[in-house]
Amino acid sequence: MGKIIVSGEGGQGVRVISHTLATLLANLGYQVSLLYDYDSVVRGAMSVAHLIYEKGAIGNPVIGEADIMLKLSDKAHGLHAIKTVCQTGLCTEEEIDFDELGIENFGKEIFGNMIALGRLMSLAHIDVSEKELAAALPLKYHEENLSAVLFGYHLKEEDLHRGRASRTAQEANFSSDKPGELKPDA
Amino acid sequence: MFLGAIEAGANFFAGYPITPSSEILVLAAERAAKDPSFKFIQSEDEIAAANAIMGASLAGAKSFTATAGPGFSLMQEAIGYGHQVEIPTVIINGQRVGPATGMPTMPAQEDILQSRYGSSGDYFPIVFYPGSVAECYRYTIISFNAAEESLSPVILLSDAFLSHLNEVVDLESIKLETVPRTRPPLGTGQRTFTGLTHDEEGRARTADAKVHRQWYYKTKERNTKVAAKYPDFELSGNKQSDTLLISSGIVSRVISPLGSEFALFRPIRIFPMLGTELRQIADKYKTIAVIEANDGQYASLVETELHRDVVRVPILGGRITLELAKEGLKQSLGREVS
Amino acid sequence: MYKDLLKLDLFPTSWCPGCGIGQIMIQLAMAMDELGLNHTNCTVISGVGCTGRVSGYMKVDGVYTLHGRTLPVAEAIKLVKPDLKVIVVSGDGDLASIGGNHLLHAARRNPDITVLCNNNNVYGLTGGQAGPTTPRDTKTLTTPDGAYYDPINLQNVMKSGAKYFYARTTVQHQLHLRNCVKEAINWPGFSFVDIACHCIENNGRRLGFNSAYEMLQHFRKTYTRAPAGATELGPNEIGIIRKT
């Protein structure tokens, strides 16, 4: 039983994350409602998913206060959650640089959204077998996505900080007095 | 909704891309690519689409289209044509904030009156507005049936949130009989189907008031009879409450938690108005409040049916939340809402 | 014979004495008769305007559509019943002004329907307002100083499609008109017959003609046959151009 909000911008995979999770939960036998609330722009504007799962029928599909919110960008307002996990720089609770982890471990920033899904599942205590997870994922990039979700699910304390640290190191590379000049690795 | 249409025997779709109904257009195209008995046209505009479904229906197909607010406005003339010529077809309208292009992805209920009075002239349409994904399936089938029985274009309303809602549905458990086409298609007789006022033989009678009156009262009576087969609504009574909240579609879902404090009425058949049912139910309540995502369109009609004042709680701008509904209720009722 | 295709019990028709639409309808009926078309294999779709009345006088299932919407209706009917011959009979305003967008896309999509366009250069039924095919400088109700714009070039609109069949004829050239209609019906694709026609009451008299007969003679004098094998019809040339 839970209420999850995924908030991001068009192109970050809000739909893929939430639809995968919804399918997973439906396959487990829950009643699920998944509502998309998004702006009329293909990229860069607000895209939010309200996901509710219960044993019985669901009344109001619009979430007032979520149990957990995954925040991938800052485009939506007025969303509330008891716990928030977000992309770096967007909140003070739990920040994970999903983009960076995506690049580091899977070669593309976009895999960060599957890592985020894994983290979300871990925080929501949604335990499933690999087979159940595989059945809910989209067919495209199936293997990479599966690995990414599992990676996110098993993220430990030290991993959570690693992303931030490596990003800070990168920032240090660019902080030179001559704009455009790159300092060698510290 | 698309699956409901197929279940009802739909085999023709013409449409134009428009949020939040483009998904239905795409599903229809994909179906046509696999099934040669299902015909599909992506029309050059909504006017063409609305006229195409009229022609297709006359040719014998169970036709439908899907659009949203501004597209619905473009289709109005054709809807009137469908009533004048007595053509069974279904038009899905996903309501969004308007007017004009407005907020394409944001839910609203601003086309309630348009679905009743949008076309020129007098006509008596049947309009449904489901409140869940399961009801979307069910009422699509019912809309096709009502269309065949009334020989008129039935409007199936939705809204941008309902159209973006995914729910777990057991389609197998929703079983309804489908009404078959009765009128022989084009190419079998020597009939005239005309948008001009006409007699039973289809001859234009553009200077005969009696002919118009006969046609109008005949179709009004027929549509009333057909609609009476579907007096659908949902009532969750509340003995502790002296206030009845009326809402439909996504708004009724969002305010459903208020059922612990208020009595809730949800019309599913929007037109003809559920006058008899409303009068019977409303009698018990001191206050009637209509919560809707528009500026009092359904409320004004409820007042006419009940001959009493009705509290209006408009939720405008596409943000439909329980909090906003509670705030609006608090303001309008002048008391706290838990 | 062709009279069996007409609802003679509804005659006299609602058209003015001398109107050319009657001739279009007769030639259509003759063409249908020669091709073996009747109510079991043919339907006539007409628009709004004087021309729109044609389908009501013919012994086939017919549809009067909304103004300008014959083409979407006809195309949908053909899609649902491909074995039915679908013939559209409408006017220049209905097809090229309010129906212009649909004409463009019908030419592009190339459905197997036939369009007979009663091209009389005005909106006749409503009194004689200028239309999309009114020649420049013509006096009409809405252009008392003469029409301001050049008319739409229907031949070019048809030629914009990858395949086309465009026939131009006049109500005076009866046999040519009938042959154009027959060939158009037999054409496997979108066929358009542009029929120069006269509207004596709401156009001709304003232009100085005293009778329908004078207008017909005018057609006889001003229209010439295009040379055989022409791929484009010159102004005031009657003939057929095709592209497969």
C-alpha cells in the first residue's frame, strides 16, 4: 500500500519509470492507479506521475501527500511527500546524482532513471524477484535497464555519496582563473 | 475506450491528432494496419473527420471519432447533421482547459454545455461521462448501443486526467450485449439522406413548419426513451450529512474521500439530465453543492431541474486536487471541511 | 434507359427554367445508364447549393451533405463500401471554397471517387455572390466593382497530385460532357470533371445575357477543343488530362 510521485521533465523517463513500477505492482496483484500530469511541451517542461497501489479499490488518483517522491527535476510545484529522493541539487533530503551514476556505470545519462527506479523500489520496500522485474520492463534496452534497476536497488550508503563526490571533483576541474582552461586531475 | 469500441463492433475511425485523444487515433491506425475489416482515415482536419464518420455510418459502418475541446467545436456542425439525418455514431471528447487552445494537457469539464447545445438548432443528444478506466470501456459499448437505438450521434465525454489514467481492469468481467445496425446501408435503396428539413421519404420540406415539428418531437421522444434505458449514476448516501455534493468524471474521483462527511452523487449520463433521479434524491438534503472543473455549467442545469438554488464550487485551471475542492467547499458553504 | 434513373414524379425540378444543372443531371443519368449503374451499385453525394439537389432527383441512395463536406463523406463511403461507385455532384463554391481543404487532400489521397463540379462562377442559390472560380473583374453581388482576385486554378490543384484525372467541359457540349463523365467514372482513382455551366438568373442577367440560350451560345463560341494528347488544357479549352 503506498503513494509514490515521480516528478521530472519531459524526456527524463518519468513515464517509463512509473509505468514499469505500476506494471510490476499490478502483476503482483495490487489495484494500481497511475495518473500522468504533464505540460504541453515535448521536452523540458513538467512531467509528473501519481502512482497509488492498494489492495482494494482506489478512490482519488491524485496524490495529496506521497509516501515517497522521486524528483528528477524542478519543473513541478505544489507536490508533497513524506520522504523525497532527488537528483543532486534539487532537495536536501536524499540527493543522488542519478545522471552521473548512469554515465559511470552504463555509459549513458538516461540509465540514471532506471537506477532511480531501483532506489525508489528499495525505499518503498517493494521486494520482487528478478523475473517479476524483467516482466515489467519495456522491451527496448531490456538487459541494461534490468541491471540499472538492480544497481539502484542495491545502492549502499557509500554509493550515495560517491556520485556527489565525483561530481564535485569534476567541478574542480573547471574552476580555473582562465575560462576554458582545464586543470589536470587533482 | 478503444477496446470498448472494438467490442461494440466499431469498424471505422476517422480522426485528427489532438491532445488528449491522439492515442485513440494511433490505436485505430495500428488496428487498421492489422485488420483489413477496420477502416481508418487520418483526416485533414476535425471537420473532415466528423463528416467522414457520418458518411461511413450511412454506408453501414459502426463509426467513431475522438477529439478534445477545440476539435469538438469544429465538429459541431457535423453533430447537428447527424441529428438531422438520424445517423448513429459515437464522438469521444476529452475535455481540457479552454477556451481555444487553452491548456492542452490539463483536465477540465468546460464542454458540458457544448455537448448539449454546441451545434446550431434544436436537438436532443445523449451524453455519457465515465469516471474510471473500467467505466470508459463499459460506457463506450453503451454509447455505441445508444447510438444504434437512437439513430443519433452519442457523445462520450472524458477529461485530460481520465484520459491519462491507467488502472487495473478486468475486461472479461464487463460483458454487455451489442445492438446491431438496423438501417440498410447506402447502395441498397433509392433514399435521400439530407441535412435539409425533410419528411419521412427524405424529400426536402423547407417551407413546412409541421414537418419540422413532427421530426423534432419524434426524435426528442425517441432519444428520451433510449436514454431512459441508461439512467446511470452513482450515489453514496450519508445519513449524517445535510449536504449533497454533485460531481462527475475525474472530479468525483478526486473528492471521493469526502464521502465520509457528505453525501455524494455522480451522474454518468449527463444528458438528458437525470431530472427525476435528482429530484428524488435531492429532496432529503438541505444543501446541494456542485463541484466541477468549469464555471458552473452543470450546476446551472441542476438548478433548473430542482427549482432551487445550488452552491457552486468551480475548480478551474487544470489543478484538480482534494485540497482545492475542500478549500472551495469551505468558502462556498461557509464552514470547515475535514 | 436513363429516365429510369430519374424520379420523374418529383418533376418539375426546383431549378430555374434554363438552368444548366438539369443538363448535368441528364448527362449523368445517361452515362450511368450506359455503364450499367443503378441503385444497387452506385450512390450520388451532393453538396449544398442548387447543384446539391441533384441526388434527390435520382433513383439511387443519395446524400446531401453539409456545405463543403461532400469529399470527406464520399471518401469514407468508398472506404466502407469499395464496390459502390461513389459520384459527387457539387458546385464550385462547395468544392473549392469551403471545401477547398478537402479538395486538396482528396487530390492527394486519390480515392476512387468521381467529382462533377458545376462550375458557374457564383454562389447561385444565395443570390449570386462571387466564388473561388469567378474570373477577375466580374460583377457579382459581393464584387459590385468587379471581382478583385484571380480565380483558383482547379486544373493546377488537380495536377498537384501524383496521379490525376481532370476533365473540362461545358453544358453546351452535351456529348463531350457525357463522355467526360463516363471516362471519369471508369478512372481508377480520383477523377474531377470541371463543367462550365451557366446560371442565368443570379449571374447571367447581371452580366448582360438576356437568356440561358445566349449563355449557351457564349460557351459554344468561347470554348475550343484542346489538341489531342495535350498534357495541359489552355484557358477555355475543353478536354481531358490524365496521369497514372
